[in-house]
Amino acid sequence: MPNPNQNTSLTDQELSSVVMTTQDRVQLITALDAFEKSLFAPGRAPEFRNQLQQLPADFSVIIKKAIAPATQAGQNPSPTLISDLLKKTRDQLDTLPIATLLLAYRPTVVQVRELATFLRGAVSDTILLSLKYEPAIVGGFILECNGRKTSFTIDRFLNQLTKTE
């Protein structure tokens, strides 16, 4: 029987290719929970793979990789074993680093992806982006990451100009 503690083929990079923001992480955990709940539902379908088809494609790929150690034998593994592997994936999601970006506006989905991609290049390729809204910011943003808070706002820029004069 496969061991749920064995190393899976799911890497932090694979997780973060689908999960770019803390909101994405919540949605994936919700999908993991729903998939796991369906495994233990009375009268569940004999083939758990059918349940994967009901998930968004990206999440389905992540879950397939997460439960791969249990499915390598080609047989229908026990729900308990799959549950253990899904828990391991949830735990892995909880360890991804988070950068909080304080903005004065709500960015579009495209802007969020661009911000996350930029931060991954500058900080870590597995970092998750958490967005918060601070209407007091006139222009720019404030970044909180690794216990440090850095302002990239117009207010900070103007204060620096007045201090140097």
C-alpha cells in the first residue's frame, strides 16, 4: 500500500503556478475539501476520477499530482489514503510565503497576475500575493514581505524630497 508520507511529485513551484494569490489558495483548499468530502459521501461513485472532472482544470491537475502516490498502482485507492495525501497538500499550501501589497484601488485580474509575477521575480518564485486596500494611499503601494514594510508611495517620495532640501 502506498505511503502518504512518501515524497510526492507535487512541488512548491507547481502549486504556485496555479496559486498566485491568497485568494487562489483559499479556492484550491475549498476544492480539496469538496473533493475529499465527496470521497466519503454515502453512495459515492466507485471511480473517484469522475469527481476530478467536476473541478476547474488547474485544480484538477494539482489534485491528480497530489494523490499520484496512491494511484500509481492503477487501482482505486482507499479514501483514507487520498485524504492523507490531500492533507499533506493543504499543509504544503500553508507554508508558501506571502507578500502583502497595500493599494489605493482594486486591481484587475490581469494586474493582479502581473503584480504577482513581478514579486515572484523580485522576491521568491513561490510567493503568494495578498492584496489589501488602503484608500489613504495617494499613489503607489506599500509592500509587506518577510517581516519588512516598504513604502513605494508618492507620499514617501515627496517626504524624501523635502528632507533633502
